[in-house]
Amino acid sequence: MVKVYLVRHGKAKKTASGGDSARPLNKTGRDEVARMASFLGRSFRVSRVVHSGLLRATQTALILAETLGPGQMVEESAIPMGPMDDVEKFAEGLAKVTDDVMVVGHMPFMALLASYLVAGDADAEVCYFETAAVACLEGPEGGGPGEWELQWMAGPKLLGMKGIENAVN
């Protein structure tokens, strides 16, 4: 069995001079991701953290990797995983994963991907990701749509962070 940890990036600034792809994490976003990393780091490590390539996801991945996989690989996904990209193509890539991996992306992509993997239907609304939330899915190597199980999900509110609001993508 393989575990995939799906993560929504931390809260980001509303605007950036380079447009949507250049929006960095704001202070709250950095804090919530660091706190989530600390919480998760007590339980497991990952060998690889994959992210969408947008600045806020890259920053989130780097913060998580510092705790969950120091010295491990942080990489931009070769398969597009922006907010509105095709989850089926990304799921095909996940079917080739042989070790536990963390994937950092955006809404609605992360929720659609989780639904597609668990229910075989991207529109099933299996779970919703607040900023910096993590969902642990477990499935067989080579697992396809509907073959994954949602093991658990955690977000900043669970960790007692008050005033955390959802970011836009």
C-alpha cells in the first residue's frame, strides 16, 4: 500500500505584481504551514514533496519538507496541477508512485483529485481543503480511481489556530 498526502497551500497574499502565479504565502500562511509541519512531523516522514510550481505551493512544499523530509526531494510536478487542471492525468501519474509522497496544490484541484481517487468521480465532494489542510489517502501501488481510501484529514483549525480563513486558490 502507498500513502499520498494531499495538501492545500497555506494562506496567500491576495495579489502580487507577477499575477496569480506569483502570489506568495502571507504571514498567516507561513505560520499555519509551519505548525502543520510540526504536527505531522511527530508521526511520519516522506521521501518526496511534489508541488504545482505556483509560488505559494512551492513555499508550502519547502516549509513542509524542512520538517517531514529534511534533505529529501522537493520537486515541481511534471504533470500540470494548477487550480483548474485535469485530475485524471495527475491520477495516472500517481498510479506509478511506489513510495509515500506529499502533493501540494490548490483548490479546487486538491478536492477534485481526492474525490476522483476515493470515489472514482471528481465531483463526489469527498472532502474540502481549508488552507494548509492535509488529507492522507492510502491505496495499492498502481491504484486507480475509486481504489483509494481517505485515512484522515487535518487542518489548522484542528491545531487550534483561530481566525484562519480560506485563501483564494
